[in-house]
Amino acid sequence: MLNPSVDLLGFLALGFLGGFGHCVGMCAPFVLLVSRRFAAPDAGRAAALGAQLWYTLGRVLTYAVLGALAGLVGGVVELAGSLVGLQRAASVLAGTVLVLEAIVGLAGSGPLARTKGGRLFARVSAALGRRVPGHPFGLGLLLGLLPCGLLYSALIAAVSRGGPLGGALALLAFGLGTAPALLGVSLADDLLARRRALLDRLARLFLLAMGAWFVWTGLRG
Amino acid sequence: MRRPRVAETVLGLAVAVAIAAASFAVRQRPADPGGSPPSAASAAAGAPAADVPDVSRTDATLDRGDLRILVSAGPRPLLAFSRNRFRFRAEKGGAAVPLADAVVSFTMTMPMGDHRHALVLATDGWQEAEAVLPLCPSGKRRWFGRLDFTLAGRARSARFAFDLAAP
């Protein structure tokens, strides 16, 4: 039996459980990026939550479109083949943004900020920043394309939904299911960030490592 | 100088610990939420490779006491995002034995969702399932399969491993 039918609650559960088991580890850097890029440190928790909700909405919408495509083509083989180039590009771009964000952040508050290298990184980061979405919703739309094994699993299951609407609803449920875990990461980051100095540096190192990993993954294919 | 907000920091740490604990719990729990027999998620994924026959290149035989299960997978090489067929034939004393309630599930070390398929009887007497499995972007290729079935009223299982190549 191929692709046993999964109901919408099943997709929601897949996203919810996978959110804690998978997404927290893989996507936490992007959650940190959204908080740091789109909500000022002193803007309050509501601003950070608002940015995260816009980011989540964008990501879920991209998932829904992918689900509709999976339901439309009736198989993930063709979809995966046509998406692979786009996903690699998204991985390299997202990884590069993370690395630059981390380096600028690490250097920004120290003596490196006044060096030629620090200023160069800041300029490169600003230049790249103009090429990535300036709103968390846009960033969510883009990062929804990142290669992800759990997303692939959801797409494979969505094929059995029998059409684009069913596929879109399935991935919508999956995406919404992933939200609590990632919003929890955002909440923890926001609360922990009151102790900015050390924790912020640790977060930047995390961003740096994950960014390098995403670039490597995208280039290696 | 701003006064440290101890309460919020403690709350943040508590949320972070809760997330980490939930992640750990999810990783430890069976991959099959349907309440089926102990899943392959924790058992197979954590099993030493030496204990698990590899069906990537050749068929394998799983011996379970007086029960022998032949496992075949194809077409080879097994590819991600492709229809892979997993076939099983149980024998006892040289005679074929049908496996009741047979389900094959697939996991790997990275959580990849639920991949469970009920076996159907093929025309040649083998029991089989077709599965489309995803590619792990982290580069891991090793998957583990677990066959759960009932024989003489007793729940039993058998494990195997295989590598899934990129299409």
C-alpha cells in the first residue's frame, strides 16, 4: 500500500511532534534571525511575537502552495526534481544571511566593529539585506522553500489527498502544527535575551554554525 | 545601570528547558502514534548496524527462532522520492506462513515523520508494500525498516536496514 491516507489531524500532529523533534533543531536559527532582524531588542515581546507570526504565516503559505503542487502533480518525484535547484539556492542564500548576521553581530559590539574587516562585513551584510525580504512574511515565504526531510514526508503523504486543495489544506495543517515549537523557541529567546551579553553571543555562534551548515548543504546538493 | 530582570530570565530558561525536554521526549517516543507495537524509531534507529541485515544490495534472511523471513527490496539501487517495493516471505519448516496484521515502518536517525505501510499479498505469495521515502538534506542515507506482525496470536517484529540514494 502506497501513501496511506492521512487526515488533517494527522498532518497537524506530524507538524506538532516534528516541530519539537526536528524543527527546533533545524530551524531555530531562523527564528532567532527573525527576532533579531525584525524586532528591536527593546521593542517588547509583542513586537517579537508579531514578527514571528508574520514569518510563520509566510512559511505556512509556502508549505500550502507546495502541498497544492504535490496534490496537483500527484507525486513528489516530479515536484522534488523541479524544486531541487530552487531549494539549494534558498539554502545557500539563507545560510549566507545567517553567517553574515552572526559575524556582524559578534563583531558589532566589540573592537572588531571598528576594524576594516568589521566595516566590510557590515557593508556586505547591508548589501545582502537589501536582497532578502524586508518583512518577516516575505522571509517566511522564502524560507518555506528550504530543503527539509520532514516537509518532504508531509508532501509524500499529501499526494494521497487527491488534489491541489486537499494537498494545500494538508500542508497548511502541517505548517500550523510546527508553529508552537518554533514560537516557543522565539519566546524562550525573547525572555532569555534580557541577559543580552553572553546569551546573544552564544546565539550568534549558533547562527554562524547553522548558517555555514546551510551554505554547505545547498552547495553540496 | 539597568536592573537584571531575574524573573524573566528564569522564565526564559524554563521555556528553553521545556522545549528541550519536549524535543527529547518526542525523539524517544515511538514514531507510530497509532499505538502499534514498539516502533522502529527508537529501537531500529539506535540499533547497532551489525545486528541489522542490510538489504541495499542483496536480499536478506531474518531468522526468528523457527521462523525465517526472506526480505527483498527493489528496484535497486533504492532511491529517495521513488517507489521502492519491500517484499517479505515468512517460512516455517520450509512452508510459507502468512503474516497477520503485517506492517512495515521506516525510520532514520533524523526524525522524518511516519512512514508505515500495511503489507498486501502479492500474486506469488509474498507480502509486500510500496513506499516513497524522502531524502534527508543532512546527507544521511541510512534507513531502518521494521516489520511488525502477528503469528499464532503473538506480536513479533524483525528489523533490517538499507541505504537510500539520492534520485
